[in-house]
Amino acid sequence: MNANTVLANPILALFGFLIAIVLLLLLIAKWKWHVFLALLIPIMLFGLLPGVDHEAFIKAFENGFGKTLGKIGVVIVLGSVIAEALKHTGAIDVITGSIIKLVGSGRMPLALTLAGFVLGIAIFSDVAYVILNPLVHASALATGTGMAAMSTGLVGALQLTHAIVPPTPGPLAAAALVGADIGTTILYGSIVCFAGSLACWAWGKWVAGPRIATVPDPQFAVQRSPDGIQFREVLAAYAPIVVPILLISMYSIAKFSLREGSTWQSLIIYLGWPVIALAIGVWLAYRNIKKEEDRNLAKAKWVEEALRGSAMILVVTGLGGSLSEILKGTPVVDYIVNFFTSYQVPAIILPFIIGIIGNLVTGSTTVGVITAASITAPMLTSLGLSAEAAMLSGASGSVIIKYVNSSYFWVCTSLSGLSVRDAIFAYGGATLVGGLTSFLMVVLLWYSGLL
């Protein structure tokens, strides 16, 4: 038996794997356990199966956890710090206002959808919706539009980029788990998300909006006029998001297009290393601080808030890496691969389905995308699936469908004033349509050989 083999018996390994997944879902969905314990307990119980080599099991657990966090831990925290800075410096208002100015106040639902597409890359979707909620109501009041038509595209777009495009922590963690190139993932993730976001907007405009008559809350005052936003403000607001993405993308390009070992290649690779790129993003975000009070808070308070917000993602990502490493040491991988090859099921469907199940049962997009990445990572070579295609497929599935077991659903529903029934139709429908559209784009890119 190979020294890295955790469990050689194929029947026991498959049984243990299925029980672990079922237990994980039950602990989260039925018994409401925190996702950290819900992941840890099935992994520990797997180690009690007869025939498990405990030395190999412990080694796989530790290697998977450490290797995954070593790649991505600091980056997740830096991304969370950027989100805190954007929230407190007014950058979100400027970004939203600039998009409204570009699209036009007469097309406010589309403008908010595009704002969601941009902001979801850098900030948690529920936090972004809380911040934008007054603008949604004010815009609906000013244009005489219902809340479903005004908010649905925004709700869907925020969730899509939150799930699919790094450097948001969830997709960043998933990319690390499968070994995907971050620059390539950002590029193609943005393409599939843009198509999905437009689908969400179309659902709100032509399907949900005309059928739901919820009116906006009159207490919300009109926000800052987009006409008052200066070009310098726009550049400063976008810089913490755009510059790190460009640097990370240049990293991927430099590795293949510049001469190996050249000074320029070395410099660009260093600047495009996600740790450096996101650190530059933090510096750019901090440059937008205007108040002395905020300068003092930025030194420690914002970092503490970012660490608190990213802690769950860090430990869940680490445990996902452990689960993936343990599965590599069992025959489960071969069984699943043989099933897909024997029945000629397209491999791109596997992570998509796992992402759907993870989200539908747990209500968490992050759990969905990390679970899909953890389970499919050991199978990529055998399935003939690229790391980027697997990650984007699982992420697309992880947004289908947002409904009553999702905290994001309740944030958007309560703030917009929609009834639960209307919100399931509007917001659940948008995430269904947006997720399916994004997945179809992933499939097209995969079949065309671009992913």
C-alpha cells in the first residue's frame, strides 16, 4: 500500500465519503451547526472507518489544511480589509454614482445591476446590499418604479460576482483549492458574471418587476447626485478594485509572454503576486480616507473587523483543503471518474451539481463553491477538466437558488420590503437565471478550448 493511501478498501471509502457529505449537509441545514464544526466532525469520523491508515490520514489533513491556507490565507484577509475601507470611505457611493451617470438615471435598474457586478468583486454581497439599500429605495421613488424591478438585478449581480470572481474570499479560496490561475479565473469569471448579471437584470425588468407591486419606502432621502461626482473621485474609488485585478492579470501574462528570468518578468510576477497586489489595493483604499477619525480607525479597527469577517472563510477553506487531500488518498476519486466516463457525462457538470447541492441545502454560497472545489480538486486530471473550468462551474452552481435558508435572501427581502413569496420569485428566480446563464457561458468557454 502506498504511504499516502488513507483507505484502500473502495467500498468502505465510497461509503465513508457519502456519509461524510450527508452528515455535513444535515449538520448545517437540519441541526444548524456552524459550518466549521459541520465540516470538521465528518472528517474526524471518516478517520474512524475500519482500515484507515491513521498516520496517512493525519498527514493528509495537516498537509491539506496548511498548504491551502499557505496559498491564500493572507490574501483573504487583505481582500477583507479592502472591503472595510471601501465601506467607510464613501467609495461605494462614488462607484454606484459613476455607473448611474454612465448608464443614465432613466435606466436605474441596469445601473444598479452594473454597480452590483463591480462591487460584488470587492465586498461581501449582503454588506453591499445594506449600503446600497437607501439608493435603491430613493431611485425607485424618483422614477416611479417598483422595488422588485429596481432591486432584482442588483441582488443577482452582487451574488454572482461574490461567488465567482476573485479576489472575493469565496472564489479566491476555491481557486486555491483546485490550483486555478487567479488571473485567468478573474478574466473568464468576469465574462461569465457579466452575462449572468444581465440575465438577472432582464429577469427583474421583464418577468419579476411587472408582476410584483411592492412600493419603495418614502423615508429614504435622495442620495448624492451623480452629476456632482468628480473624475478624480471616480479614479480613486475604482483603484483599490481595478489595480489589484490588473496586477494579478499581468502576473499571468508575464509568466508566458516575457523572457524567462528577465528583470521585467521578475518584477511583474512579484507585483502580480496576489499578496502584493492586494496590499497595494489596501494602500489605494486607505488613500481615500478623508476624516481624521477614520484615519485612526483604519490603523487597527478596520483590520480587526476584516480579520473577524474572514476568520470563518479561512478555517472553512483550510478544512476544505484537508477533505480534498484525504479524498486523494482513497479510491473514491476513481469511482466518480469512472462513472462520468462510463456514462459519457460531461465532466463540467460535476462541480456545477455539487455547487448547487451545497448552496441549496446550506444556504451558503461560500460553502457551495468551497465544497465543489474540495471534492472535484483530486479528480481534475482524470476527468480532463482544467482547474479554472472546474472552479467557475462550481461557483456558478453555488448561487442557485437563494431562498429562505440563505441569510443573504433575508437581508435583501427585509430591506426591500418584498413579501417572502414575492422575494422567492424575484430574487430566487434571478439567482437561478443568473447562475444558469453563467454556467452556460462556462460550458461554451470550456468546449471552445479557452478554459
